[in-house]
Amino acid sequence: MQGELLTAVTGIIGLVAGVVIGVLAGALFRTGATSRQTPTPERRAGSTLPPGIAEVLSALPSSAVVLDSADRVLRASSAARAFGIVRGEELVISELLALARQVRRDGVIRETDIEVAVRKFGPDATSFAVRVAPLGGTGLVLVLAEDQTEHRRLEAVRRDFVANISHELKTPVGALSLLAETVQDASDDPEAVRRFTERMQTEASRLTAVIQDLITLSRIQGAEPMAEPTRVELGPVVEEALDSVRMPADAKGIELVGSGAEGVTVLGDEGLLGTALRNLVANAVAYSPKNTRVAVSVGVTRSSVDISVADQGIGIPQQDLERIFERFYRVDAARSRATGGTGLGLAIVKHIMTHHRGEVTVWSKEGSGSTFTLRLPRPESRGPEAARNTDRQEAAQ
């Protein structure tokens, strides 16, 4: 009996000991696990990206930057580094850094516009629309910067177009209305009537020119390259363009010279090529001083036929060269209107070249004149067999 009692007591003691050991082991395990899961002060401050954020940022088209609680860059897209927004682990735009700190403090999303000088892409500043937001309660801040440079340029073009087309149409229409009233009041003065009707004809011609240029531009703008161009002899095209400005050139003592066009052909539309060349020659004469020279020359390279129009005129400022092919853009508005131009000539030239799979380039220096060059693909002129060989080579490539 005593043995059985002793055995029972021993079992109870063993059970209690096992329970105590189990409890202690569990406590130790939980303590260890807790110590492993407790973040260090650096991690508590927010220095790692939450799961999935990196994948989302890599899919964004905008320049993206994530800052930790110490303003260090945790992640930056390649665009953000290319634009000079981020260098190493630093956000170098002080305005953005200050904005990120404000967002971290109060959690309010903020938006702004900034300009960044990007040496890699040229001397001009790049405009960004910026949005700064907190990433939950982690202490991280997300900075998104979207390049708005091209959008703003197109907006400027649109505003200029609306303003200029309104002016170009309003001026001759208003002049015609005033002249009609004047003619009516001077109906008993034949000389005055003759003088005012001549002015009316001038304004009507100006209005017609604007409308015709708009029609031409709308017809060729956005058109696909010609599927079946015809062979065009450049000699007659150059001669006709020079003849079209001979009277105003003679009035200013400007010498007109053409060279290199005989026997040279291109593939295209003769009427459109003539329009492009006439526009360039007319501009050259209009913006050249008296007793100077305007030369049209044709050169042939292995891949292209180049038609150059060179003058000794006033030249074009460097800052205007990139915009002169925009519709109605004028370097000197007062001088341009005095010459009678519509402001659409160079835009028409650009689209005609696109229509011909070519391009128009310009070199100019203020006080030294300008040279505009129409560059067209060189046609195959060695017969059907050579053309077939060329087709086979292009297909192989």
C-alpha cells in the first residue's frame, strides 16, 4: 500500500515538473520569438519597402522615388536618376525634399510643379508635375514626378495657333469692312474709290492666301507617305520657283541664282514640291536686304537629293530655330506681317517633306543669313534590274 502511495506521489511530482518545464520552455520560446520579431530602431523608423511596393513602382511611367524616415532614397526609378532628381541615395531637389518632410509630418498629399535643369538632355529646363504622398503609417514618402515639357510645349503651340489664326483672319476682314464703308462715303470721288478698291483687293488676296494655306496644310497634315510617287524633274521646279519671286527680287535688287538641278530627278508630287520650294524662296527674298543674293542649289549624295535655299538676310535667332516650323509662329510678328506672309509657309514645307519621306533642315545665324535644305530620298535610277536588286536587299534586311 505504501509502495502504491509512493508510486502515485512520484507520478504526481513528475507530472507537475513536466508541466512546469513545459511552461518555462514555452515562455522562453515566446521570449526568443518576440526578440527576433521586434524591429530594431532603424526598422521601426521605416527603412524598408512594404511588400509589393517595388513591383508597383517599376510599372509606373512617371519618375518615382521612395524616401525613408531619414530622407534617404530607398528606391528610385531609372527616369528619376536620368533626369537628375536623384543622385546616389539623395533626393537632390531641395523643393521636393522640403515637400516630402511636410507630407511625412501631417500625412497630407501635396502637388506642385517644378522645373529641373537637365544637363544630359540639353540646356533647357524640364517641367515636372509632382505629387508627394505618404505610404501608410510606415514613415515612408512617395514622390512621383511626371515630365510635362512636351505637353506644355503643345499647349503653347495651341494657344499661339488660336491667337494667330484669329488675328490673321480678323485683320483682313476688318480692313475690308472699313474700306467698304470708306468707298461708300467717297462714292462721288472716283480717284478715292479707285485707291480704296485697290486696298480692298490687297486685303482680299491676303485673306485668300491664308485660307488657301490652311486648306493645303489640312490636306497634307498627317497624311501617309505617298504609295506611288511619280518621277519629278527638279530643273523646271527650281526655275518655276525662282520665276515666282523674280518681280519682288528685282524690286529689291536681289540676285536669283539656281544651280545643279538639271538632269536630277526625285520621286514625289511635283505640285507639292513646287509649293515647298516656292515658300522657301519667297521667305528668302522677303527677309533679305536690298542688293543681296538668294541661291537655290541641288546636290546629290549616295542616299539623298538635297535642295538648298540660301540667303544673305537677317537670320533667325537661335532660340527660335526649333519653333519656326510651327503653324503661325513668327520670329518677328510685325516684320512678318509687313512682308505679307501668312505664317503657314514653313509648316506646309515641313509636312510636305514628311509626305515625301524626307525632311527639312535649317542653318541660320543672325546677321549672316539662313540656309533651308529639303532632303529627299534618292530615287533608284539604274533601271529595273537595279531596282529589283534594291528591293531584294531591303527585304533581306
